Amino acid sequence: AKGFDPETIKSFELGMKGEFLERRLRTNLAVFQSKFTNEQKSTAQLSRGWQTVNVGGSTYNGLELDVTAALTDSLRLGVSYAYLHHKYDQWIDPRTGLDVTGTRDLIVPKNDYAINLDYRFPDLLGLPGKLDANLNYTHRDSTTTPVDLTTALYPDPRTPLTTPAFSIWNARLALSQIKAGPKDEGRVTVALWVKNLTNKKYLVMANPGWISDMSGNWGEPRS
């Protein structure tokens, strides 16, 4: 019923795109900063549940890098990497009006990266189309939702709110450019893929329990 005010974000980014080695190497690099003022957060309101309020501000600093390299005419390597850092500049407790910045924390994924390997098999196999294989590896560091460090339910209040780091393997094998239809004017692709190749069990979101000690949302199993 009380409502909340708009938040403001000021973002600055400096980047570079380049191609090298006769266009066999492509790079994209960016560094950035995002500053929130009058930031909106969902906070616990004792027996009244959760409420969105304006608490103050925070700053995100980060770096993003994408590299694609043609190692051979048939083999291509792609790497993407992101670094992120966060700090609260101000957090005013809406219940008391006190500055509690020093007792608030947020863990963002410090390192987030993916590696892609693409291979096109030679035409010597006598297949009716182009055969391509892809192997993909992704990783994300641990994260949390906003943490009140004065909470005494655990030795470290971050425990029930921390989503651990996880890594996932994916793979795909595709036969493309298969001629089809009248006068062979159409093209068909047939693919076999596996997501979460190792059937890893991992959390995508950890939560403090409401009627349990802890709860969480799980990532999809192997498919």
C-alpha cells in the first residue's frame, strides 16, 4: 500500500572489438560500471511478509571478454568470460531509518565463463550433408540474494542464501544441409543433443526455509 519510488541506474562501458591473424581470431572486450541510486529491494517486514522498498544504492564493476579462434579450417574454439564485483554504497533500514550498510552483503558470480568447441567433419565420409559436433562447458561461481549479516540462525548468515558454484557439460551432433523436397531445393538438419551431459545435480537458487531449514530450486537433469 505504501508503494516505492523509482530507482536510477547510471552505466558506463568501454569496449573494443578486433579481428586478427587474417580474421582467424576475433575478440570482444568490455569493462563497465553500473551505479544504482534509490535502489529497490524486497525486505522482510517482520510478521507482515515481504515488501519492496528503496534502501539506498550499490555499485557493480565488471569485465566481459569473448574470444573466437579458428584453430584449423575445421576446428573452432570459443571462450567467453565475465567478471563481476558488487558493493553496497548505502542501505537504510526502512523500519528504523538507520544506516546498516556495513551489515549487508551480496555475493555475485565473480567468475562466469563458457567454452565452446566446434568441429566440422571432412566430406570424405560420404554423408548426405555436413556433419558438425559441438562440446560446451559452462561455469558460474556462487551467488546469494541480499544477506543481513546480523541474522544469527547460522554461524555464517550467508549459508542458507548461497547458491554454490556449478559447471555443466552439453554436447550436440548435427547433420545439416541434407537435400530434400522437390528438385532438392529444400534443406533438412537432423541433430542429436544432450544437455547436462553428466547429469549433475545443482542448485540455481538457494532460499532460507519457511517451514523447513533450507529450500532451493534445482537445475534440470540430463535431457
